[in-house]
Amino acid sequence: MDETLLFGIGGAIVAVLMMFLLLRALWRVAEPNEALIISGLGARGLRDAADSLTFKIVTGKGVLVLPGFQTARRLSLDTRVADLQVSCVTSQGIPVHVRGVVIYKVGDDYASIANSARRFLDQQDRMDDKTHSLFAGHLRSIVGSLTIEDMLHNREALTAQVRQSSADEMSKLGLIVDSLQIQEIEDTTGYITNLGKPHAAAIAASARIAEAQRDQEATEAEQVANAKKAAAWRDSQIKTAAYQAEIDRVKAESQQAGPLAMATARQQVVVQETRAVELEADLAEQKLQAQVRKPADARAYETRTLADAERDAQIARAEAQAKEIELRAAADATRVKTAATAEAEATRATGEAEAVAAKARGLAIADATRAQGLAEADATQAQGLAEAEAIKARSAALAENPDAVVAQQLAEKWPEIVEAASKAFGNVDHMVVFNGADGVSDLLTKALSMGGTGLGLARQLMDAMRSDSSGSGIDKADNLGNGVPAKLTQ
């Protein structure tokens, strides 16, 4: 049992090892500077929708390759260098030899790798030759349109034109240019050498001129130095003579020092004696000042001081009195002004109060008058409206019941009617009544019957007015106007 288990474990381990060795033999890993191009069964890669690859490109990772069914080849992505040595002819017809270098590589994108794989996968060692041929053609074309001066003075423009003109072809080959440098331009005719000779001659002439100028400047500097030397010697001689003169003067002064010292001493003695006499005179003057002038000045000062004090006292008293009078006058003026101001304020206040009161009274009277006018107007209007209503009511009542209206009017006016009837007796001084009490009664009855007669006349008038309104009472109206009752005329 144990041996069977061991054989089983050993077989498994061997199988695993065999599988590992087989996988290692079939596994291919692309280095960072290369791309694996795998072709064969199932090796298809989709680059884009318009161009599908018939092979697979693997960069930076591993892939399983089946022997016999698939093939894996490596395309280097390293930088390559192609030396350029091209013989050209310029636009001036001068042959030149251009030497340069192109540093290029296969592009890192899948499109560039695919283009390079199709063209250089089995010919990677010939990429430099093909690149040289490509750039040589473009370089000859561009140099043919330039002069030697253009190429010498503007190599950057030449390089840019070459790179720009070869960009399409390099892209189709899947290559990119890292650097293009024009190293040297040579000619076999000596044109470039002769082109530099004028400049070399100008530089040589400038050098000779500069050398002559420097020689002239050196000579001028030497002359200036010699002049300065002569000036320095002259200054030295002048200073020496001045020093000698100073020495001689000092010697002469030293020889005259004795007599001069004696004269100076005598002069000082005379000065001292003069000073002594002046001091004595000053002493006498001081005594005069102390004994005579100062006492007199003191007495005069005393008298003047007393007089000034008396005068100042009188002035002070006068000023005090004037100040007192001024203060009294100011106080009186202030009092009068205050009283006048108060009186003016009182008068103004009284005037303002009276004006306010008068204004108030005027306003009250105006308001009362306006109110009275409005009241009278309202009363008049009300009275007019009442009379109009009364007339309207009487008219309506008269139309409906004329007898009642007339009776009411007579009743209202009955006292006046009786009073008017009784006036006939007011002018009688003596009245003789034959029938006694019956005669008086008849008299009163006749007076009162006048009102009834008036009532009958009013009724007849109303009937006549109604008959006139119906168109058949013209004669009645005429009879009424004549004072004849309508009843009798019918």
C-alpha cells in the first residue's frame, strides 16, 4: 500500500515537471526592446476595423506558441544609427559632399511594428542601408535647391526640410527618426575655402590694424610717462628752492631775535605804565561815582519813584471809579435792556395771543355764520319742500274731495274771517237794537253767514274749474266771474 502511494506521488510529480518543462518550452516572452511577431494557426490580431492583421504582435508580455502550428520571431525595437555620406550638387552647380548621421528606430505603436515586420522582419540587418538610401535621395533633392551659403549658414533649416520630406516614407516603413544631424559639408573645388578667404583677410587686416593701434598707444604712453617724469623733476627742484628760502628766512629771524626782544620788552613796559595811569583815572572816576553821582541818582530815583507811585495810585483810583461807573452803567443798561426785552416779549406774546384769539373768534364767527347759513338754507329748503308737499297734497286732496279741502281751509281761516266780519262793528259807537237779544243773535248770525257764503262760493268755484277742465263749463266760469251763482244761471 505504501509503495503504491509512493509510486502515485512520484508519478504526479514527474507529470507536473513534464508539464512545466513543456510549458516553458512553448512559452515565449517579449523583452522591453523587442516585439514578438507570431504567425500561424489562430495567430490573428485586430489592429482596426479597416485593416485586420494576419499575425499577432506581442510587446512587453509572454504568449504561448504551439510548435508546428505557430512561428514566433522577434523584431528589435532598439535605436539604430545610419551614417550619411552623400555627394550632391548645389543650385550653383558646385559639387559638395555631405556627411551626417540619422538615429532612428521602429515605432512603438502596433501600426509601426506591423509595417516594419512586413518589410524588415527577415532583413533587419539591411535597415541601415535602406534608410541611408532613403535619406540620400531626399538630401540630394533638397541640396539641389540650395546654395552653399544657405547650407553653411542655416543647417537647422536643411535638417528640418530633410526630416519633413522623408516623414511619409519613414511612416510607411514603420520607422521614426529620433535625430538627424548634418555633420560636415565639403567641396572639391575649394569654393568653401575661397568663401572664407575674404573674411580671413579682413580678420588679418583687423589684426594688423589692432597691432598698429596698440603700438601707437604704447608710444603715446611712453611719451606721457617721460613728460610726467620731467614734471616730477621740476616740482622737486621748486620744492627744494622753497625749502632753502624758508631756511634762509629762519636764519635771518634768529639773527634779529635779540634786538627785537629788547624792543618788545620796552614796548611792554610802556604798555604797563599806560595801563597804570588808566587805572588811576578809573579809580578817581569810581570815587566820584560812589561819593557824588550815585547819592544824587539815588535821591532823584527816590523822588521819581514816589511821583510815579502817586501818579499810579491816582490813575488806579480814577480807573476804579471809571470801572465802577462803567459797571453801574452796564448794570443799568442790562436792567433796562432786560426790562425792555421782557416788555417786548410780553407785548409780543400779548399781540400773538390777541391775534390768536382774534383769529379764533373770526374762525368761530365764520363757522357760526356758515353753520347759520347752512341751517337757514336747510330750513328754507325744508320749508319749500314742505310747502311743495303740502301743495301737492292739497292738489291731490282737492282732486279727490274738494269739499273737504275747502272746508278745511275755511276752518283754518275761520278766526280771520270772523275777525274781518266783526270789524264792521268795531267802528260803531252806538248801536240800537230793537229786537233785544233776538236782534243781536240775528246780527251775529248774518256776520257768521258770510263765512258760509264764502264756503258756497268756493265750492261753486271748484265745480266751475272741474267743468272747465272737461270743456263744458265756459259759461259757468263767466257767470262765476260776474258774481252770479252757477246754479241760478242754469
